[in-house]
Amino acid sequence: ACFRLLCSLLLPALFLSGILCICLVVLLWGVRLWIQRKKQLSSAGRDGKRPLLVGFFHPYCNAGGGGERVLWCAIRTLQKKYRNVTCVVYTGDRDATGEEIVEGAFRRFNIKLIHPVKFVFLEKRFLVEASLYPHFTLLGQSLGSVFLGWEALLKCVPDIYIDSMGYAFTIPLFKYVGGCRVGCYVHYPTISTDMLSVVRNQDTRFNNAAFITSSPLFSKLKLAYYYFFAFMYGLVGSCSDVVMVNSSWTLNHILSLWRAGACTSVVYPPCDVQTFLDIPLEVEKSTSEYSIVSVSQFRPEKDHPLQIRAFAKLLKEKRVGQQPSLKLILIGGCRNQQDEERVNHLKCLCEELGVSDDVMFRINIPFEELKRHLAEATIGLHTMWNEHFGIGVVECMAAGTVILAHNSGGPKLDIVLPHEGHVTGFLAEDEDSYAETMAYIFSLSPEKRLAIRENARRSVHRFSDQHFEDTFLLSVEPLFK
């Protein structure tokens, strides 16, 4: 009797599920045909041929970070190589015009585009804002990106789609509904095995609150959620035809999550090495003030509080006999109100530690001012744990500062490596080791510091714009066949 009852309930449920699945497939196929029809009816160029549209999904293209430098360099590279290509940028920066965005790219990154770019302005960027999802942020933002991607697809259907900002959940949408060839440039995996280990080991970090780490139950639930998300992330990522990653650290994580080794390659991000190499390098003259410069966006993972605390410790432990005063200069971009609030909190921290007069904040500054600060600095400081690559680290080394970065991620695996057996910089992990290493760098003679700076400069040529252009074109070539 129980078996009959189970069958009588299960069979109709299976039948209904099958019907719904078929309806969904038919609906998606219909939408795909409609979108393809829409693409065919789009306007042709002057020669009667429709240009090949290459769409870059970059909702924050007007931000001043390393990811944006990759975007504009990639567009310039395609414009150099392919004549019949029109680059489209999907962005949510509706507070600026296309001309202002392009001008901003030139002002911040010294990148001048060869041809105009088409901008598709998206109205629903708020759907990918972390503030909208106080809980289940990863899942919320990823689902939000699908809706934002749908808006982008309806406004403009490209031939080739490249996710250049890490919204992997948009990839199957453009591939299977939009009928595009798809690629992506991964700056940072949305979830990583390191994040899983943080939750598993119940470590408290900015993305793992104390109330979760203190509860075994909450930690287990969060771990289950992370494993589910990692599975989904692997599923959508594996839809890519071409996968580019920015470092060895990112490569290891993407290979384990997406299992798409055949189409995955490392493409180091373009660093404006040559511009910084133009800064003359010489033994420091005796000075009354030394500066320590940090270059990174004001985001929580960059860990600016660690920089301020380590600097405060350095000042506290500085011997009375040391005459030169020290300045910490924090240079970075603010993308939104949250970033601005973060800067205000950092200023409050400076006041608490009594170092307000010794710390300068330089926000959204022009490229020339950035270059001047780096030219005058003795130490380049970087504190992000598991930084995926670290363009700021390379820029500091090229400019001739003595780099001090976090002993993890890209700086450890790809950048701050010995060059021809000689030291190129230093790595640290916590407040104490950062303060100690800064004190050690200042204790070196100017001649020894110069030798380190020269080694660092010689080592960064592999991160130049030219090297990026060559490897990027090689990687995206399958999308253009």
C-alpha cells in the first residue's frame, strides 16, 4: 500500500518535472533564436559588413584599479591587431560619459586607445553591490550578476564575450542564450580553497565574522554553503572557451575549481613598467624625511589597517638617535561611498594610534602625481593576504622603491623572487614582521638599498605592456577563428 502511494505521488511529480524542463528548454531556445535574429538585424559598418563586436563585461570600468588597467590594455591590444573589431564595454558607471571614462583611463593609466569604444550603460549595477547582500553575499552577487548580464545582453549582443571583472555566472548566459564565443580574465577566484580552509579552521577574517568562528554549527553550515557555491562556480566557469588568469596563485585555484586546463593560461597583467623605469635611479642623498608608499584601492581585503598599525609600531620603536622623520602615504582609488567610509575609519585609526600627522591619504590622484610619490619613496608597502597578483607591487619595484609585500599569493609566487640569485624585495606576514622589516630596510646603507632596487628593476620586465599584449593575443586567438 505504501509502495502504491509512493508511486502514485512520485510518477506525476516526475512527469510534471519533465514537462517543466522541456518548457524551460523550449523557452530558452526561443529566447536564443530571438536574440540571434536581433543580432542579425543590427546595423552594418560603412563597408556593408557588420563589425565583429567584442563585449567586455566590466560594471566598474571607471574605477582606478589594476583590473581596469587590464581592461583598457586588452581593448588597445585588440584595436592594434584587428581592424574589423568594435569593442563594447558593459558598465554601470552612469555618472560619467564615455568620453570621460576614456579620458580617465588615459589620466590614470597612461593608456590611449586607438579607436572609439562603444559603451553600454547598465541601470541595474546595484544588483552586484555587496551591501545589498549582508548575508550569503557570494551567492547574492553572483545571481545579481546574471540579471545584470541579462540587461547587458538585451541591450547589445556581442559576437565574442569576455568577462574581465570576475562575474563567471554571466558566462553560460552569453554562451548558451546569446550564442557568443566566451572568454574570461580571472583576477581573483570568487571562491578559493583558501577561503574554505579559513572557515574550516574557524579563523576570524574580514569575510568570516567572529560569531561564525565561535560556533561549530554556524561554521559547518557556512562550510556546506561554500562547498555548494564552489561546485556552482566550477560549473559556470567550465563553460568558458578561453580562460586567462593573472598569476600562478590564481591558476592553481582555477584549475582545481573549473577543471578547464586545456583552455587556461597565465597572462600576467600589464604593468606600466617602462614609465616607471624612466625614473632615474641613484644612491639616496642625505634627507630629513623618508616616505613609505602604499598603492592599492581602499577595499577591505587590501588590509590598510595592518599598514597603519605596523607603521605606528615602527614609529614607537624608532630609536631616539634616528633623526629622519618617516611618512606613510596611502595612495588608492575610491569606487563608492563604502570606500570613502572606509577611508574615514582609517583616518580615525590614525588618530587612535597618534600617527595622524605622519600619514597622508591621496585618493584618485592623477598618474603623474602617483609617479612622483613613488620616485621619492624609500619603501613600497603592500599588505593584502593572498593578493592574486599585485600590480602595485610591480609598479613599486619598477619605480625603484624597496618593496615589502605580504608573504602569500602573487607577490610570493610570481613577483618578489630572487633575480639571478639576488634579493629583489622583502615579504612579511603580520604587524610585528612588517615593522621589523621596515626597520631593517631603513638600517641598510643607501648603497645596499640601491643594489636591491636595481635587482628589482631588472626582474620586472616580464610584466611589461608588451609582454601582456603578446600573451593576451595568443590566448584569445581561438575566439577569433
